[in-house]
Amino acid sequence: TDLFLCSSVCLPAVEGEGQGRILQRFPEKDWEDSPFPQGIELFCQPSGWQLVPERQQASFFVAVLTDINSDRHYCACFTFWEGLDNPQLKKTETGDADEADEEPTVVQTAKVFAPKSLVVVSRLDYTDAFRNCLGLIYTVHVDSLSTPLETVIGNLLTCVIPIAGGSQV
């Protein structure tokens, strides 16, 4: 079975829609029998990667991808919004001075918010477990805990989860 965790972020475009990009993935290299799904960042933001003027609520959804062999891959996606300083949207403030005065202009960078997504890709359909794991990773990220993200993810991906009445995963 395969299980990947990756994080994506919006790369701002000059105008209109941005682009998603994989920032990190675990494991970093493909497993021989299970390559990393290319283009996964396209599924993280079905409406497109866009910067917005106000922080949005975090969201969670699962997309089901079917490969050429009819194998299903469950892509659990948790998206949150981080503030960015957008130099393209600068505001200038001028005092009561004339234009002839040589006083420097104060430039403030406008704040915008970009989507950032955490994704688990698995052949297993464990929506609630994926939601909980992604929520935990998000909490570690937001709270800036001293535990390295790699340690948290490694612990989550290598733990044995007992299933009531079933086999261990």
C-alpha cells in the first residue's frame, strides 16, 4: 500500500490565478511499486490557486483519483490560509507636504492570503484518520512547536493503527 504526505502552496501570479507547487513530500523518493502521483497540486485547489484579501476558513475534502489500472487513490486535502506581503499591491501614504518637497514616501505592503494545502494520498479510504492526522500536522505548524515536522509525519506514517474487527494497517 502507498501513503504519501505532501504540502503545496500558492505561487502568486502577476495577475489572476497563481500556481500550486509541492513544497515538501514524504517520502522524498518514490517507492518502487508506488510512484508519487504527478500533478497532485492540481487537485488541492479545484477552484484554482488564488490569493484573497481576507483569511478564509480552513477546509477539508477528499478527492478520489483512479489510475490507468483502475486503482483508486484517496487524496485527503486540508487547506488553510497564510498571510503574505504582496509587493504588487503597494499603498503609498503621503503627508500634507507638497509634491515639491523631497520627503520620502512611506510604502506599506498590502496583506493578502494564500492557500496552503496538506495532502495525504493513499490507496486506503480512512477519511477520519486522514482528517485527524492532517489536523495534528496543521496544529504543529501553526503553534510553531519545537518538534520538527519530519518527526511528526514520520511518527504518523509509521504507527500501527488497530482496526476494530479487522487487520492492522
